[in-house]
Amino acid sequence: MTETIEFVLLDSSYEILGKEPVVILWGITLDGKRVVLLDHRFRPYFYALIARGYEDMVEEIAASIRRLSVVKSPIIDAKPLDKRYFGRPRKAVKITTMIPESVRHYREAVKKIEGVEDSLEADIRFAMRYLIDKRLYPFTVYRIPVEDAGRNPGFRVDRVYKVAGDPEPLADITRIDLPPMRLVAFDIEVYSRRGSPNPARDPVIIVSLRDSEGKERLIEAEGHDDRRVLREFVEYVRAFDPDIIVGYNSNHFDWPYLMERARRLGIKLDVTRRVGAEPTTSVYGHVSVQGRLNVDLYDYAEEMPEIKMKTLEEVAEYLGVMKKSERVIIEWWRIPEYWDDEKKRQLLERYALDDVRATYGLAEKMLPFAIQLSTVTGVPLDQVGAMGVGFRLEWYLMRAAYDMNELVPNRVERRGESYKGAVVLKPLKGVHENVVVLDFSSMYPSIMIKYNVGPDTIVDDPSECPKYGGCYVAPEVGHRFRRSPPGFFKTVLENLLKLRRQVKEKMKEFPPDSPEYRLYDERQKALKVLANASYGYMGWSHARWYCKRCAEAVTAWGRNLILTAIEYARKLGLKVIYGDTDSLFVVYDKEKVEKLIEFVEKELGFEIKIDKIYKKVFFTEAKKRYVGLLEDGRIDIVGFEAVRGDWCELAKEVQEKAAEIVLNTGNVDKAISYIREVIKQLREGKVPITKLIIWKTLSKRIEEYEHDAPHVMAARRMKEAGYEVSPGDKVGYVIVKGSGSVSSRAYPYFMVDPSTIDVNYYIDHQIVPAALRILSYFGVTEKQLKAAATVQRSLFDFFASKK
């Protein structure tokens, strides 16, 4: 008997049952029941693109394709169709078979048939193919006809249904209606006295948990036996039954460690909603937990360039979740010491709880954006964070291509090609007052829309331009793009920006402090991220719709646009301080700035708005490097080298504080006094070693390095001590006293007695240089920073000396 249910889609997967594929949809009904929907009707397919000149033979080619059919997975159909490929009409054959894995075999065989130019869309994963074709998006409400599948012991859900018809969305993408979901954060602590933890030998001594009901729990080992830990973890997950599981670096450490540890101990890590299934590492490197959405919050922290160190405690402090000063911090190599000492174990337990509280707090900050990103791209939540922004946009484009009857190009391995980038002016160095930053709204997407840029709109022969109503010609590079009809990218971007405007309008219906407002804000941010990725995507060598000439043309138009705006600003008498890609810094004259905005919008046809106003802003001679004092008193620091990996945390702190003092007080001498106090604290051994660690990533195996850089030497010493060190690992080291090169004195920070730190190295090569990048402009010297105060100076003196 058929009935209709309303549910929110969480995830999709598929299995082969009998000799047919079955799509599995995991979801929650609006009344809070966890459900599985099984669709037996969908079949895998791909396309054969018919070569030019063979269009009249498409039926014969389809017959040849049918003759390739094998019993294991027969070709059900080979149907000729009219499609579009890079915007142009093409003939194709849609080849449908039974088993998804067989598509690979048929793809290669079909390509060998005369008249077939290529096989397309054979690499789109079956479960995602289903979501695209059925226009299903995660975290969206659907009404769907179903039949009760009865009790199914294979799934840990409230009900199992068989899909009886296609889903119908209950709302458009500007609506957000979600039932409450169960969330759990987890973190593990591992006991290892012999270097890097090894799941073959080292036990999991604590699993810490915090759930959406506010409950916290520690599951602890019995001495060094972690069998109970793993079993109780499995029991906990199955009992609480979370929809979303979050961790921090869990895809690369916690889950793989638990999975391997469970295998070693012969324990089934049966924490999924599919009975008997265990977590597996899947595409994009994420760990798949069937029926649950496993989210690694580290993926989102990685996308925050303003945070130098991506440790849990650093990110939690930066986002206002938990201050480092208010939590327990224990270095990982000291965990055995705290575990084995009954007096110290309580502190280790507090540390484990602080870790999971910080993880849960980050989830509250990051998940709203992640969920909206999943909804907008159509990619399930557990995958969307693990993939790069190019892949996110690509899945969005693939859905658009399906709706527009466009064939999706294959991914081709190619070498990256460089091209001229954006305009970045050399700044007027010094301190400037009352500076406004003007920002071109979505400059590159707007250029792509205005000039119809895309791989399908390029016109190679100028004589063909008249039939397209003319061509747009990119300045400098001369690439031509037809004026009409609209190309694939223009259509997609117009829809994307229109959708964003609709969402922003929807936001206005709610107070800024309401949950609805915040959710819509996260959605419009997700849409903005996709739109802004479109230009870079075309120049990305892995892109299906790769087009170097398109990317080259967009940057050429971008350069022309900002230089034209700069020229007009100067004609108006505005002092231009700096320009970078899509931003202009000018001394704020309200009337003249309004005229500039009017010129850009009416004459040039682009939107530009005031982004921020600095009371004071300081530029060095370098591009992309400045410090500004905003109207609300906040300090805005961009691009100073103390964020580099070969500077310690103290150097960054000193540089930021010096800039803050100078801009806030106007007193240079106060900044000098601050630096001297830091140097004094350093000499007296009062600075924690954690602030002196220099972090650098190993880009290759230790043996492959020809020169012994400091981080390489530190890595060698780690390896000699029994620690595993691999390419991609971040090595934290400090410089100790002694003779010889800096490299020869670089040691892993956890192998060093703080009293052996070479204080003079940090003063001469970290603290003073970091401070002087700002203070030297005001006439401050290295000698002054290390000596007693001699003269009081302010910014007033600095300005006076420049007259």
C-alpha cells in the first residue's frame, strides 16, 4: 500500500542486493523518526559522444554498443539523444546497464567503436548520480510516495520504506525547515611511550564525548587494556544514535586509529546505522559512517588563513569557544606520565573533557555554514568539508549541466599553466588617517556574467562574431567571447547570484540575533563562496570545465576595471593609497567617494561598496601587508610575515601588539617599552616554550632533502627517537644554545629542557626583526629595542618630520 511521507535527506549510498543496485536514502521525517528509503528502480548509465561527421550513423553506433552487452551486467538500453556539449548541439547515446561497477568496463569498450569520440559521465559515482537526477539536496524537505518495507533488521532506524515514486520538494532553497538532529562530539587520548602513537601496539586510554543534550562522558581503559574502551564506545554510539558525529582531525587520526585498533583487538567497530557495516575511508579522504554524517571540523579550520596554528586549542580560542588560559593543556608525549600517576590522572581527565568541549563548541560555530554548503552544492555533509572548493563548485556545475541538458566533460590530467594575475599596487608607505576601503562586489563572477565568459562561448575566428551579435574582446590578451546566446557559466552564475539575493532578502524578515537570520546568513555565505570560486575554477588544472583563456581574460578585464577606477578616483582628487585585486584604499572624502561609486556602477556597470573605514592605517613598502585601526577600535592586521611558518608565536604576538600600541596610542615609545619588557621576560625564562615553537611542514620524505633546514634536522631527531615522520607532517622545533649553525641546534620542542633555549637567537632573529617590520618606519632601531629608553616620540612627531 502506497503512502506519502515528508522527510529531510541526510545522505545517500547504495548496495548490490541480489543482482540489482539499490539506492539507500538516509533521512529524518518532520516528526523526528529516523528512516531509510530504498529505491530499486534506478540504474547506472553514461554517454557515448558521437564524433562529428557520424551524426547520421547514430542508430548503427547504438546497435554496436548493444552488442557489447555481457551477462554479468547487461546493457539494458542504448538510446540516441540530442544533447549539448560545451554549449553546442551534439548527438549522444545514453548507455544504461545494471551494475554500477560495470560502467568502467563498458566505458573503455564503447570508446573503441568507430564514430564514438569519447565516453562521458562514466566517473560520476552512482549514489551522487541518483541525487543529481532526482534533484535531491541534503537538508532539504521532500514529500515522497513510499511503501512500507516492513521490519528490516539490517538497518538501525525507526522505519524502512521502499520508494514508489519521485520526490517533490516542499520548499525552495530559500527556505530552511529542519527537524532537531542528534549531535555528538568525540575525541580520543592514546598512550604511547615510544614516539608517535601506533595502533598496532598503543592503547586508546580515553574516549571523551559530549552530546546535543548537554551530557558529557569519559570512557576509560582498564590500565593499558583498551578493549572496554572500544566496546563501550560502540555501545554509546548505538544507544545515543547520533545523526552527526564531529571530531577535530578525526578523519586523519581518531577514526583511522580506532578502526585499526579495533581490527587488532578483534572488535567490530559497528557504530553505523547499517547493521554489520563499519566505518571506511572513502572518497576525498573522509571516513564514512553509514547512516550518520561524520564531520571533521579541522577541514573548516584549514580554510581559515588568519589562524596560523590549527591546533584545537588555538582554533577554539580564536573563535571565542574556549580560552587557552581557562583550559588544561597537556603535551601529547606527556600523556603516559599523567595516565600512570594516579595523582595526575584527574588532570588528564579534565584535559580530555576540555578537548571534547572545545570540539563541540567549534561544531556550534562551524556546522551551520557546513550544512548550508552541503545544501547549496548538493554534496552530503560528511564529504563537502573534506573536498576542496574546486570540487564543491564542480558538483554544483554538474547539477546545473543536468538541468540544462549539457554533457559533463571528463576530468583530464594536465599540467597547471600560469597566466597574468590581478593588479596589486605598491602602497604609499606610512601611516594614513581616515582611509576608506572600496570593494568591488563579486568582481570576477560579475565580469564572467557581463562578458559571457566560458569555455563554450570562446570565438576563435573573428569573422564569426557577427552571427553572435558581436564579440566581447578581453583587453591585453585579445580573447573573444560571443555576446549571445548566454553561455553555461553566465547562466549558472546569474542563477547563483539571484539565489543569493533572494536569501539575503529573506534574512531581512528576521531579527539579526534570531536563529533563522543566522542560518540564512550562513546560506548566503555558502552561495558567495561558490560564485567567487568560479573564476579560479576555470584556471584549475583538474577542472572538468578547464579554460586557461577564460581565466586569463577575466583577470585582464579585472585589471582594466580597477585601473580605470583608480584613474577616475585621481581625476576626482582622491588620494589613492593602495589597490589590490578588487579593492581600493583611498583617503575618505564622502562627496568624492560617492561620485566614484556612481561612476563605477553607472559608467562601468559594476557594483562597488564601502567595505570598511580605517581611522588610521599603516603600510610598509610591501604589497598585501598593512595594519589598520578600525572605527570601532579593533586592529586589522593583514599579511605581515609573522604569520609565516618559520616565525614563532611570540614573534607574531609582538608584531601585532606593537602595531596596536602605535595605532591606538600614537606613542612609539610605549611600543618600544613593550618590546623591551618581552625581551626581559624572555631572558628571565618567563616565556612558555609553547610560544617559542617554530612550525614548518615537511614537503617530502626526510631522505629526499639535500640541505638540512632546521625543521628537517628536528624531524631527523624525532625519527632517531622512534617517532614516525611523514611528508605533510608539521614539525615543531626550538633553537637551543650551543655552537654551530641554527639547523644543528634545532630540536623537537618536546625533547628540550626550557633552560637550554637560545634566548639570544629568539631576540635577534625573531622578536626584534618582527617588531622592526613596523617600528623601523618610525625611526626605531635594533639598538633602541635592546637598550634603555632615550627619547619619547609620538605619531605627531612622525607626521611633523614628514612635512
